[in-house]
Amino acid sequence: MVRRKIRLGVVFVSVVAVMAVALIPVAIAMSQEANPGRVLPDTVQKGETFEVTVNFTAPEDMFNAIGLTDLCPDGWNVTVDETWCTPNADVFTATGNKAEIGWFGEPDVGFDKDTSFSALYKVTVPDDASAGIYAFNGSVEYYVGPEGPYSENITGGSQVEVAGEGGIGVWWIITIVVVIAVIVVAVLLVRRRGT
């Protein structure tokens, strides 16, 4: 009985030690997340120019060599300016539907932990865009000190609806269908109880 308890104790300590060793890299990786999130309008019009904002935070000291790349739908046009970003971007380009924005920070210093970043760029919907829902896709890559690169997909808003001309938006159609279905079910239930 004593030997069995000792064996169980050794197994328990071994399992805890293996879990601790396995989870340390996960804890380190999880502590180094900038958590980029995109903010988009829900609905836009053909020919409209609107703003897209991506916000994230330095996960550790020496946060540096930060590069944001965001892709709009094909055929849409992007405009970027360093002063639209906080802090001001060090490099920026807009090529067709792609926005690229970068920050370096001071050499061998980078940015301090919890420094907030806000990248703003403008998007113009083509005049001939079809009504429908369009997707955005992007990521933020960075280093923490000499370690990296780390890459995170941009979360948050990932699509925008281009409204049709004088028509009803997709969400209005869904709402109308749901309301009609509820009314039909209610009428059928009332008739069933009446008979």
C-alpha cells in the first residue's frame, strides 16, 4: 500500500513537472500578443470613402519593427497618411486595395509595453461595386526585442456591406423573413387551439 502511494506520488509530480515545462512556452507566447482589432462601418454606399481603424497594444517592452498589412476587397482603393496613425507611422504605402503601415521605434529600445497603436486608412468603394458583403483580411507582424517575428491576424470587423440602390439591405430582408415566419407560426398555433 505504501509503495502504491509512493508510485502515485511520483507519477503525480512527474505529470505536474511535464505540464509546467510544456505550458511555459504557451504562457510566454500568450503574454506577447498585440491583439489587433479592426473597426469598420456596417454599411457603405457605392462611391463612398470611409475610414478603417486598426488598434493594438505593445505586449512587451522593446516592441519594434511593427508592420501592419490590411487587404480590402479587390478593386477598392486605399489611401494612407502617416499623420492619421498614432503614433505617427514611420513608413506607409497604399497600393490599390492594400494598406501597409510600419513603426520602428528607437533603435535597441522600441516601444514600451502597453503603448497604444491606432492605424487609420481610408477606403473608396468603386462606383460600379455590386451590392453585397465584402471581406477584409490582414495581419500585424512585430518583434519583441530580438525575438520574432510574431504574426497576428487582425480580428474585429472583417466585412462591410455595400447597400443596393434604393433597395433593402440583407439584414432587413432577414428581419422581414423572420417576422413573417413568427406571424405564421402564431396564426397556426391560434387556429390549432381554437379547433
